[in-house]
Amino acid sequence: MTRAYFGTDGIRGTANRFPMTPEVALRVGLAAGKRFMSHDDRRHLVVIGKDTRLSGYMLEPALTAGFTAAGMDVVLFGPLPTPAVAMLTRSLRADLGVMLSASHNKFADNGIKLFGPDGYKLSDDAETEIEQLMDKKLDEHLADPAKLGRARRIDDAQARYVEIVKATFPKRLTLKGLRIVIDAANGAAYKVAPVALYELGAEVIKIGVEPNGENINEEVGSTDTRALRAKVLETRADLGIALDGDADRVAIVDEKGHLIDGDQLMALIAKSWKEAGTLKKPGIVATVMSNLGLERYLESLKLKLERTGVGDRYVVEQMRAKGYNVGGEQSGHIILSDFSTTGDGLLAALQVLAVIVQSGKPASEVLKLFEPAPQILENVRYEKGKPDPMQAATVKDAIKAAEAALVGKGRLLVRKSGTEPLVRIMAEGDDEKLVRQVVGDVKTAVVAAAKAA
């Protein structure tokens, strides 16, 4: 079933353009309120967090109006990481949690993510039910005057999250003696991340902590680590940590300025947890984008790599279905289900720091556990509303030819992004020349199809 609002990670788009408008936010509040209101007489609660985007000031009150009109009480957190909203949804026994963020996208975009009372992102079925309610008349979901909801802000949400995250760091360890650069992407963790690291004992150097509504992810954060790498080298720091706009993903830079991706971090955590006896199953869950080198390294540890489609929600679903407690994405979404229901960049960074502290070695000697297989990723942007370039016969033929060339030598993945009008082309294998060639051939076909559409 084609959905008009929800994509692979909630609703997302350009602010003040469909579907990221006040009217749609109002309809989400009314429809989700209706969907999650039970028939008993108790007060129903929804919690709302956001990142630092300018459009949050527009969307937050629209959502609040919808939820209160449906009869739900609203607690507003203000700027807070996505995983904190998920945690506090469950901690406060809320019926629903909402996060306003477009994650790693630039400030002009925004999004609405919904969490159920268990702190997990809603299923496709639940989102489809909400969509169906959204398209009904607005006055069909209105509460009686005496049953309208109330809205209030709470001031201790950030402190609660900091304490929860600190509790995941081994109590016998300290970050004392470590100089750490933290890049909060001018986003949701600009207050909580430096505080958590400082309170655990680190000397903290901060960048990306001056949000102005328009500079989220702007030349900072986990998707642009140039400033972090420069600051680590300039200050002779032991480590650099970069979060994205809503702090659900992480990138780490060692003391030499080398970037460590999510595959290496998952390998490190898997090895550490296996040795500690806390890995619940002999393996981890990752997506089809994770490097072949990770799979081979895990095999050397007698661990399995269980692959899913792209998107942290699919990783979480597989973890829950199969009983794994470590999973994530190469991009730095890392889910540690002993502690959190969704990706948490800060929490994952603390697990990595624990290994470094216990080893007594520099980050560069600890963080790179395997040599990645050559992997090439290219993105081709296409115009929204135009025919899908993936359906072009020339593109399908190019993909078939590329797959044939890689048989027994590597693999190819061509897919559309779930959050942007992009076709993503990825290939990997031991022959880098061949990998580059097949990616180039497919890219040429996609570009031509997009221009012809």
C-alpha cells in the first residue's frame, strides 16, 4: 500500500511544504491521539521532543494543538536527543512519544517520528492506521470540552537522560585523564553530550554546540567530520566524537584524525561483549550496507552477521525477533538493546570509551579491528514527481550486467533512499578496479534515466 505521509523513518520533508506543514502536524496529533486513546477514564499522555531546527517552533505547537484537541495531555521536553525521547516515553509511562527532527538533514528539512508506549518506533501497520485517520474530517477526532488535554513543559528531561546514559558506563571505570572533543552538530545533544562526558571525568572540548535554528549539521556532526578531525589534531585530543542532529548516530575520530565508521564500532562492541559474556546471541544485526570485512571479522570470532534492509527500525525489528542485543548501521546508528530501544550515539560512544579505557591503549590501536573490503557508494539525485529512474529499462539492464560481473567477486546494492530523492548505488569486493567500474556503469545509466524523465 502506497502511503502519503509516512516513509521509512516517520514523516519527513522540507519545512512548510507538504507534508511538513502545520496542518499535517495538527492532523498527526489528532489522528495519533485518537489511535492511542483507550476507552478508560484515565488521563492519556504524549511526550514531545525536538532538535534545534527553526521549524520546530512551528510544528511543536501544531502537534500540541492536535493532541490536546484529541484529549491527550502533552509534556514538552524542548531540545532532546531522539533516544532520550524513546527512553522517557517508557519511563514516564506515556501512551506515545514524538520526536521532531530530520536527523542528519540540513535545517530546511524536518520530520515527525512516533514511538509507542514501549519506546519502540511504531510499526508500519500502526503508521498506516494513523494515515487513514489523518485523511478524515478534522472534527471527527475532537474531545468534549471537559476532556481537552493540557500541555506543560518539564525542565529536568535533559538531566534525566544524562543520568540514564551515565549509568550504562561501567561504574569501576572513569574517563579521567582523557581529552575528548565532542561535536554535537548544533543539534539536539548540544547540552547533554558535553555534560555526560564531563561528569564521567573527561576533559571536554566542545564544537557544534551553538545552535541558531539554521546551522544544525552545517559543516559539523557525524556526516561532516572535517571540523572534528581538525580539532582533535589541533588540541592533541585522545578521541573525537561526532553526533548527528538528533544524536541517534555517532562517528568517532582517533587521536591521529582517522575516521572510524559504524562497522568498526559494532565489531569492537561485539568483541567486547562476547568476552564479557553479555552478548545474548553469537552475532549481531546490521544492514545490507555493512562492509564485507565486518562479516569476515565476525566469522573469525565465530559470530554471525544477520543482515536486514536499510534503516535502523528494520535492524531493531530483527534484533527483537531473533533475540540479538547488538545491532546497527555502517552510518553510525548503533542499537544496544540492553540499554535503549533505538540508536543512541552518545550511549554507543560510551561503550567504545569503556573498551579504550580498559585497554590503556591509544584509540588508533583499539578501534580498527579489520581491513574493510573496497566499497564504493555513489548517490544520484532525481527530481521529485518525475518517473522513477529505477524503473527505466536501461537502468535495470545496467544493474543486471553489474551483478553478473560481480558474481563470486563481490556484491551490488542499488536502492532508493527512504528519506530523500536519491538513488544510492553501492558495490564492494576485493577487486577495487572492478567495483569502481560497475558502480560507474550503473551511475551513468541512472543519471541518464533521471535526466530523460
